[in-house]
Amino acid sequence: MAWNVFKFCTALRAFGSIMIVFFLGLVGVTYYAVVVAYYGPHLFRGGFDTLIAVAFLFLFHLLLVMVLWTYATVVLTDPGGVPLNWRPLREEEKGDADPLVGLGYGIAKIGTNQSAVPGDFKNLDIGFCLKCNRLKPPRAHHCSICNRCILKMDHHCGWVANCVGALNYKSFLLFLFYTFLAEILVCLALLRVFMEIFNDDEVDLTPGKLAATFIAFVSVLGFLIMHITLVGANRTTIEFQAKDKKTGLTWRYDLGWKKNYEQVFGTEKKLWLIPVYSKDDIRRMPALQGFEFPTRPNWDPQH
């Protein structure tokens, strides 16, 4: 009998809940070490020490709020599932619902060889999920852990016990961004401790703790850089892993870095750093909902 790895999907869902508790525990330990044990007492020393402590604690709590806000948004936001009996709208059914079509936010028109897709939809980049037994929009993929198709699925993240997809990808990127900034702030705040280590002073920080801090810092930085690069190319992690290795091929959804970023963060730049969209962007940009995506003008899969 063939070994079926997907029988562990239920266990992976439970593991995700454990990781949420673990993450919150890390936040709690960091808060105690930085605020309660180190900078809190500095508030009462007076002079320059108090000024530095106030400035640091303000920035630290600001970043902490953003980390927890974006993290909660990723965990609690449905990444976007394919509705029952979903089908793409024909051009005559769209009416005036998509006013950004003329600005380069049109509908993907890519050929497909899916025999299960009805003939009148074969001019669209529509797929068919054999596990869900239904049509799925462009760039949607089936998640075996969530047991459903996810709109513009990037990956299933154990740290948030949720898929990262069309509706929570922005929040996920902001979570990485604010986590990285918080790590920088904490490292700078504890710079004195590191200096004492190199001066051979006795401090309560073992080489193991130093290694763990360094690994966490580099891991978040690397993950953040990877996703910034993917957003700039308008690819998900799944699409990057499955991309054609033939050199010279252009990606159908790459519209240039500006429009690529707008498809994730929206056109209202004043909202780029918080996990929300403007009502106008939600109404005008189908890509934010994960159902329809523009393609490069005159895109040719051979070039």
C-alpha cells in the first residue's frame, strides 16, 4: 500500500495551533527580558538613562502593536476560498464593475488544456481541481492541510495555522516587516550586553542564546527579502517553485514592480503599512479579491 502523507494533515492543523501559542510565548519572554528586566528599571534612574528608556520603550511598544496586529490579521483572516459553484463572469456580465480594466487591470486571457473546463471558459486561465471537483480561478491552488482551494495561494504557514493567500498576503508581508524591525530594535537595545560579552564581562547570555538570536534574525531577513522579490515579480511561492526553468521566458502576470506591488498593497500608498485596504481599491481591483488578474500586454509564452 502506498504511503499517504496527507493522512497527517489533521496533525499539522493541530501543530499550527501549538505554534501560535509558541509564538505568543516568544513575544512574552522578549517583552519580559527587554521591558521588565532591562529598560523598565531605567525609567527611574533619571537623566539621560530615563530619556533613552522612554524613547526605546515608545518605539518598542509601537512595533509590538504592529507585530501583534498584523499577526492576528494573518491568523484570523480567511485567505480566500473558492465559492461553491463558482464560475468566471463573461465580459457581457461584468458591466461597469471593473473600471480599472482600461488602466492595465484587465482580465487574464490565457489558454488552458484542462479538459474539464467548459468550452465557453477555455479562453480564460481557469483550472479544475480534481480534489474539490470544481472550477478554480487563476492562480488558485488546493491546500491539503486546509482541504480546499485557496485563492492566489502562496503557502500554508505553520506559524499562523492558516494558509497565506489573496486576502491575507499583505498582512503576512507586514508581519514579516514589523517583526524584522522589532528584531533590529531589540538587538540595538541589547547592544550593551553584546559588548560586555566581547569584553569578557560576566553576563547571563550563553553562546546558544546568541546563536538562536542570530539565526532568528537572519531567517526573518531572508524570508522578508524573498517575499519582497516575489511581490516585485508578481509571483507566489508556489508559482516560483513551479516556474518554467527555460531562460528568457516572461511571467504572464508581471506588470512591472509598481503595479505588482499595487496588486498586493493597493493603490492607496498611505495604507501600505497597515493591514487594511481602501473601499475604492477593494471595489475597483478584482486582483485584491483573488479571482481575476491582469496579464502583460501582448504576452507571448515563448518570449
